[in-house]
Amino acid sequence: MALEERPAWVKAVWATPGRRLALSIASIAGAIWILLSALTDPEEWFGRRPSIPGFVAAPMLLVMFGLQAAEAARDLASGRDSVPVFHRLGWWLDRRGVVLIVGYVLVMVAASIVLIG
């Protein structure tokens, strides 16, 4: 039901637990690469202006895709097909989570400034 009103490409990506697990693993690898690159060589990483939003988003993506990977692996093992984590988060944010997201972004921007300086 959560995917009924979504575009066809979204349905294709999120349609099965196996596809969600593959997407999650690739996204986790990308987030880890961003964080390692930013933390091991901050001068190089933050010297490119477009890389700052990636650093801000990477920890949240790591958490979200980590949760999605765990759920997709559990779905594959049990043979069920649960609602993707991102859809449930969207429902939660619609009601009360905007302050949490704003706080997260402010903390990550502050971390970026500390690493740049």
C-alpha cells in the first residue's frame, strides 16, 4: 500500500526486500566512504564546496540505510515484505519530527565548520 501512489521507478527500487537490501548496502558503502574521506583528510574533502552537503547527510543516510538493510535482511529470512523504513519515517515526520531534522542539520553544519577550521 505504501508504494501505490509512487512513480514506477520508486516501485521498482523498493519492490522487494532483496532490492531494498542491495540499495541499502550500496548506500551504506557510499556513506562510509564520505565519512572516512572527510575525517581522514578534512582539508582535501572540505576544499570542494559540493562535498559539504554530502558530509552533512552521510551519518543520517548511514543510520537510515542501516535500519533498512537490517529490516530487508529480516524480511528475506522470514519471507515477509514489510513497509520500507523510509516510508514509516515520512509518516512520522509529517506529524512531529521536523524539529529533530533541523537540530541534526545544525549539529552537522557545526561539525563541518569545526573540521574545516
